[in-house]
Amino acid sequence: MIANGGVRTYEDATRCLEVTGCDAVMSSEALLENPGLFAPSSCSRDSGRRSLLLQEDLASEYLELAKAHGCQSKCVKAHMFHFLYAALQLHTDLRSQLGQAKGIDEMAAVNEALRRRRAEDRAGGVQWPETGWYMRYREPLRCPEEKERKKRKAQEAEADAEAVRGGPGAEAADEQASKRPAVGAPATAAEGAA
């Protein structure tokens, strides 16, 4: 019997084997992001057991193999987006560059730029996960600016809802609404005169 589903780390696989008594464990989506999933040190949640193999390193090795075996760029690019998903959520300009890459050499250049930036991030103490694609819908990664924008938008929506209900936030919502430019209206008086 083979167990499948929800296996995203080595610990998940060993726990599944122990709990179910199955003969083997299968994983699909998590392996797209981390092909080293079944290696006990490369994907461990326990940082003491984790090796120094980073997503950029996996991507570099993959690119070398893809080039050696003549893989189609379209397929290679899809795998690169899986490998590098988390870091590309932080470095969105490189995500765009990877999307526009025409061949394996261009993808390798993007990966090398990402490797340098992630090294700077780690050295500077930037806390950002190495992986995230498998959990992208359940635990989305968001850069600090996007989190702040979503928070402001939620606060504005709540204030607008209070205004409709005539609640205590009605005056604040009216004040915020008066500061927002009307759709199609000039943003400033100078623009209106132009």
C-alpha cells in the first residue's frame, strides 16, 4: 500500500510511514518545489538537520541537467518557477525576468542574480522562507508592502461598512471617502485645469 497526500517534508513522510504502516509514501506537488524532499537533511523543518542545499542550488543543478539533456525551455521554466517560488515572491523583478527568459542560459542568469540577492538577504537577517509553492493557497507568502496594503484596504472596507450601517466609524469613513479621488475625476486641481 502506498500513502499519498499532504507530504511536504521528510518528517511528513516518515511520520506517515510510522502512523499508517504503509509500504511507501508518494508525493507530487511538494517534489516539484523540492526534489530533495525524501533526503532527510535537505528539507528538514529542524534547522539542525537541514543541509546547506538551498533552492537556488537545486535550480542550478537542475539547469545543468536540463541543458545537458536538451530539455525544452518551456518545461524548464515551469520547474524554475516551482523551485524559486518563495524567493520570487520577495524579488518580483527577477520573477518578471524569469518569465521573459528565452532559454536556459537566461534562466541561469536570473537564478545567479537571485542567488546573490538571497545571500545578501540572509547576511542582512531578512527572514523569508526558502519554500512556499506547495502551501501557496493555504499560507500565502506576502512581502511586507503587500501585507500593509491589504491591511489598509481591509481597514477602509471596515470603515465604509460602518458608514453604511451608520455606526461609530461613520464620520471617519466619510472623511476617508472624501479624500479618495472619484473615478474618472482629476486627482488635483492642477490636473483639472490642464
